[in-house]
Amino acid sequence: MDTKQYRFTKDDFDIRKAPTWVADSADQLDDIKAKIAANVKRIKSAQRKMYARHRYGVLVVFQAMDAAGKDSMIAHIFSGVNPVGFKIANFKQPTSLEMQHDYLWRINGALPERGSFGVFNRSYYEDVLVSRVHPELIMKANLPEVNTILDVNKDFFERRYEDIRQYEKYLSRNGYVILKFFLHISKDEQRKRFLSRIETPRKNWKFSAADIRERKYWDKYQRAYDKAINATATKKNPWYVIPSDDKWYSRLIVSDIITKRVEKMPLAYPEMTPEQEGQLAEAHQILLDEGKKNK
């Protein structure tokens, strides 16, 4: 699969032109599921090697409008990974404690250790998305030089974009591979999924009145995503904008991107030194001798 069309590395993204549906998604579902399953196995294999060395970490960031399929995406793609080398964090509205710190404070504590996969279901990008749509939230942070809501302006967010670019550069220098995905759905598809949550009893728990309230700000969120992606897409840490009206095909695209990226990493099991090989041989012989005694 050619995924270059979904990759953005500079200020050339236009959310109005980005597709939410791909013609190829009409492929047979069984074939799509088989390809995803193959990718899951390859991701699992890469994770084993990564965990054995503890030199690199992979951080997968998912951002999307409500009902875009983040949770099911994560559940399917990472179904095969070892929980020992996997960490997931869900970022919601900051707590009162978190508001007393810089906005990246809570992020550092949620990072996976090197050798592990980490998934952010929403992320530090919320601080240039939700806060851009609802600038009044920034006022609760008691930030210097932000005295009125008028101070939460273009310059304010430009500084935050710079923070994020530098933060991601810092993580890259410390052994992290960052994969950022925006699951892009249409407004009509979101409407259908909300209706399904309301009309299907077993899905009722997924629905929140806040979903409908935030839907009223659809256009503002679209502009916020457009600005954030353009401002933070770099060659080292690009954005991937995934057509997500078809959940299974979006999972295929994302799993393919993750698989190809991690397989480019210099992953391998640690090589044994002569001393370690000698210790293995000694331990092997001890265990064999014990077996002979027990017979």
C-alpha cells in the first residue's frame, strides 16, 4: 500500500481537500482484515526486539473528532503486543493539579519507557485544539501574560506550536519514534455514528451529551486541526491524515504505516559477548547435569 498521500511534513495541508473516504475501501472486508492481522504480527515481532534492547521507544499519537474510531483502532492494531512493553494514556480535561503545572507536565509522566510502545489517545495536541475552540479554558491555567481572553490569540498558539515542535525534536533525540495520526471523518459520518450509539442499547454507554454540544463547533475544530497540523508537521515528525469514514480501511492504513516505520528502525536482539556465551554454556551444562541426577 502506498501511504505517501497521507503523510504531511510541511505547511501544505488543507483539511477541506483531505478525503474522509477512499475508493479502495470497497475491497473485500476479509482481505482487509487479513492484511491487518499480518501487520499486527509484524508489529508484535518488532516490539519483542525493541523491548530486548531498551534503546528505542515508539509513541503513537491519535487525534480525531468524536466517534472517529480511536478506541477500536487501538484495540485492533495493538491486540498482539505484549502488555509488558505497552503503555496507553488517555488525556482528558486537565485536573486542578495538572493546571498548576506547565501543559506538558502530565505528558512526561505518561511517556512509555524506551523499549516500549506507547499510545496517546488524544494528547498534548488538545492544548492547541480544544483550547483554541474554547479559549476560556486557558484562563483557568493562571498563565503569566494571559490576563484576559484576548491574550489567547494567534501569537499565543504560535508559541505553543513552537513548544510542541521542540518537544517532539527533544523526544526524537532521546530515542523516540513519534507517529502522529489524525483520523479524519466527515460530519455526516459522525452523525451516523452518534445515531448508532443512541439507537443501539449496547452502545448507549458510548454516548455523551457533550458530544452533541461539541458537534456545534465542528467548523471551528476543523480550522483548529488544519492550523495545528500545518504548524507541527515536520520531516522528522510528520502528520498522517487518515480517511476514516470506513473504520476497517482506516485501520489497514494506520497499521501499514506503523509496521513499515518500526521495521525501518535498527532493531535486533542483543548480541552475546564471549563472556556471556561462556556463562550460557556453563548454565546449560549445570541444567543438563541436574537432569541426569534426577533420572
